[in-house]
Amino acid sequence: MTFDFELYQRCLSGERAAQEKLYKIYAPIMYGICLRYTKDQDEAKDVLQEAFIKIFSNIEGFRGEGSFEGWMKRIVINTSLNHYYKAKKEISDKSFDDIKETEIQHDDDQELEELRFNKAEMLEAIQRLPDGYKQVFNMYVFEKYKHREIAELLNISVNTSKSQLSKARTYLQKTLIRMEKAKKQQKR
Amino acid sequence: MNEDKNYIDRIFEQELKDFAPDPGPELWAAIFAGLDAKDAAIRRRRTIIRWTSFSAAMIAVAVFLFVRSCSVNGTDSLNIVKKRTERLNLNNNSILLTANEASISNIDSNLENSISSEKVSRKKHKRSHKSSNSSALSSTAQKTKIEALHTNAASQDLNKTDGQISIETIEYRERIFLNKFFALNPFQSFDVTMDESTPYFIFKSRKSIGIQAEAGAGLMFLSVNSKPDFQYDNPVVVTAEPFNSPVSEYFLNVKLQYSRLYAKVGLNISQYYQNNNYSIPYTTIDTSGGYASFDLNKYWTYDTIGYFHDPYDPDILYPIVNPTYHIDTVGSVWNSKYVERQNIKKTNSTQRYHFAEIPISLGYQYQLGKIGIFGDMGIGFAFLYKSSGYYSDGVDYYEISKENNPYRKTHANLLINAGVNYPLGNQWNIFAQGSLRTNISPIYKAEQFKDLRYNAFGLRLGLSYNLK
């Protein structure tokens, strides 16, 4: 996506019409990110709203280093993480080390390559992940962060990051297989 | 297994990398509202910071002036006095030096005179034959020498007196200078004397500061200083006359004066009276139009809408018809129009609003004989502490209460005063001043009138008392 400098300048001066245009351009991409980091659409919309208010309020913070889209993505991801930590304070939630291995049910092994899933199903699988797994998996797979960076951002150790990623993969694999089984049972 | 994990990464990335669903149109409205709320909060914070800084600066200036004028032994006063004293001492020294040089030259000349007298007497002694004569001559020489020494002493005394006179002259000039310097203060004159125990002057009394308490009352009239942002139901409101309502006020201030400058802080209690039957004229413009038609035929048709049964003649049914008038038109044209109507909206209200205001001002006073001419400017923080009454515009009726009223709880004003004062004896002064108070921040709640502000012009009369 090409960077519209004029639109950026208009947003910088606080012009609402320009902000709306910018929102319309980038909202779907950012909403996709929010959906990956949250549990459902309502939570994702809350995060997206907060993130866009931050973006427009601090738009002068973009100094042209890197892409504008990347800058926005970082704000959205940070907002998602903050949202998680804020929620964690209010309700006790399963975090990185809280999930016991026994909770990950080991179904029969099945060749995953044979199965085909659509986007909604895969998103649902990610949303079902415990928060700790979800964050590490998203940051590693989609945002291409290194384990060292993830560890710094999430304030965990590098080994924890690695183990969370491993567990997330296993969890996703089992979830997808389970979803496939459920689909088959519905067809019968 | 490891390959499976990589495969997991890959399939998720492939499927969801460019996943961009539409969040729906309602989210922008929420973001828009959030941005507006944030902007408003930022504006409010900036306004508070701006006015707090301004107030702090004014208070700092007032405190600085106060401390400066109070510090008899303060650094600034001492520095001024020390500098002038050093200059004075230099002058004195040079004068004394001149006097001493003159004295030394007198001594030298007297000594020379005595020596020459002695030489003459010795010559006379050689010429004489009698020793008695020589002693007599010698005593004459001694007398001349003593006279010379007396003359020397007298000349020294004279010189010393001249030096003292010089010092007194300089002292006098110094006193005149300082009196002139501090006579700018209209409250007091100054008495400056030399303190011999210290190398510089001190002021015997703290008379460089004036503190006054002033109280009085004023009457002002309100006018609107921004275009009203309200509209009536009619098409367009072109004009809406601003109303004028009186404001009475009482005030009590403490005035701290240093030289010609003064700072003022106090309390104003104002009552806004709005108890008039307003007839607010406004103009509406109707630009709507209508079709004018050209008629071809005008005729009636009669439609049977029922039957009437006559009980005396059961075999006959009488039809009931409905006549309808018809016009066949061959064409029509749109007639636009521009109609201005003058309207009057009548309102009936009895409203009282009580504001307490803390004014902080800085001013300047110029003394023209006994009459002082002054002007000051500052800001006031006003609080609405009481409101009562009702408002009716013929359709709706509103009770005014502390909660239900159109004004904000707080607002800030710019205050400008200019006037004259006149002393009524040693302590009392009377003053009259013209006042302008204009709202810096909106006085109305945003949901009432957006950004509607008032100007208040008026006259104040009061008395002031010199506390110091």
C-alpha cells in the first residue's frame, strides 16, 4: 500500500474527513490483527477503537522511519497487549505458565496436510488459544519477531517464549483436528 | 513433529496474513466521538495549564515586588545603597585629599616664613652688639613661628570644616535623589539619613511599600461578544438582537503598591439579573416556491357512492352522489420566492445568577498632583455559587436552580479597569473606575450555547484605606 503523504499531512492537522479516509483504508488490516490477539469480535473492536484513537492522537510521532502501515501495526499490537494486561488485572486469566500440560488434550494423531480449513476456522482456532500462547504465536508467526524480542516485549524469558510457541503449535494442531472431527460428526 | 509445527506456522500465515475483514461502519462513529472527547480534554488541560502559568507568573511578580520593597537589608536595596555610598566615599576622599593638599601647602609656606624670620633675626643678632637685643629678636622669631603654627592649625581646622561641608552637601544631594526616587510612591515621602556605623545608608522606616484595602460597588451591563449559535425552527434566523442585562457587584481588594506599579487580589461578588420580558426580533427568509398552473377545463363529476332506500317507495333506489371538482391543466411553472419576515420571539424570565470571582491584576498608577490616574489588567476565576428563577418562551417553562441552569460552574474572565483616585485625608482615598470584564472561557454550558461569551461594561465606585 502506497503512503499518501498528503493524507498524512491532513490527518496531522486534525482534519476529521482525512482521518476517516485513513481509517477506511487501514481499518480492515488492523481489525484482522486485533482479531488474532483477542477472544472475539467485540473485544477486537474495542482494541481497534482504542488503537485508532491513539494513532490519530499521536500521529506526529510517526517520523518516517519505516512504513506508516508498520507504525500503525505496532500501535495496534501494543494496544492489544496492553488490553490483555489491563484485563488480566481485573480477572485472573491463564497466562504463560499457568496452563498445565494436561489441559492440552492429545487426540489421535492425524495428518494435518490432508485437511483444509477456511480463514474463519483458522481464526477461531487462534482465538481459542490461551492468551499467553496466542501472543507468542502471533508475534512469532505473523509479526516475525525473534524470541529475544518477544521475551523483551512480554517480559518473559527466551525459553518461556520458545516453549509457549511450541505449546501453541501443538494446541492449534489439536484444535484444528478436533474442529475437523466436529465437522464430520455434523455431516453424519 | 518439527515439520508439522513449521507446517502449522506456514498454513496459518498463508491463510491469515492478509486477513482484513471489515469492522463495520459503526466503529468510526465511536472513534470519532473518542477523538472529540480526547481533543476536548487536551484543550481543557491546555487552558488550565495556560491560566495557571499566567496566574503563577502574576503572583510571582507580585511577590517579587513585595519582597523587593520590603527588604531593607535585602540584597537589592543594599546593592543600590552600597554603590551610591562607594561613589559618595570616592567623592569625599577626593575632596578631603584636595583639602589636605591645600593644608600641607599652607604649612609649608608658614614654615618657610618662620625659617626666613629666624634667619633675619640671626642676621640682626650678628649686627647687634648686645645679647639682650638678640634674645629679644629671637623671641620675636619664636613668636612669628608660633603664629605660623597657629595659622597652620587654623588652616587645618578650616580645611576640615570644608571637608565636612562637602560631605554634608553630598549627603543632602543624596537625600534629594532618594526622596525623588521614592517619591514616586504616592502614599509616603522618605527620610534618608546616614548611619555612621555602617558603610552604607539604611532606611530608617519601611516606607517604600504601600498596601491598601479597597472596597466598593459597581454596576455593569452585559452584552454578547460572539455570534449566537442558536437557531429557531423557522427557515433561517438572520438576526437575533443580543440582550442587555444588568450586573451588580461588590468587591474587596488588597492592593500592593511599589513605586508606580501595583498588584491587586481580592474577591468580587456579582449578581446577574435577567428578569425582563424580552422581545427578541429576528428575521426569517423563506425561499420555498410553488407551481402555478394554467387551467384548461374546470368541471364537476358526480360519483355514486351509495344508494338511498325510501321506505315509502321500496321499489325505487335513489343514488347518493359525490360531486368532485376537476381542473385540467395544460402546464405549470415553478415560482421561486424570497420572502423576508420579521418575527418577534417573546420570552419571560426572572433569573438571578450569583458569581464569586477571585481577581488577580497588575496595574500602573500615575500621580498628577493629588489625583492618581490608574489602569490595571488581570484575570479572574469565577464560580457560580447560586442561581434561581425561571425562564419561559411561551412554549416551554424552565425552573432555574443550582443544577438546572445554562451556565458553567466555573469560567475565567479578562479584567480591565481604568480610573482615578483622590485622597480624603492621610489614610482614605476615593476612587472611580470604568471596568470591562470579558469571558475568556465560555460562560454557557456547551449544550446550551456553544462558545457564547459575555462582555460586561460598567462603573465602579469605592473607598480605599492605606494600611501601610
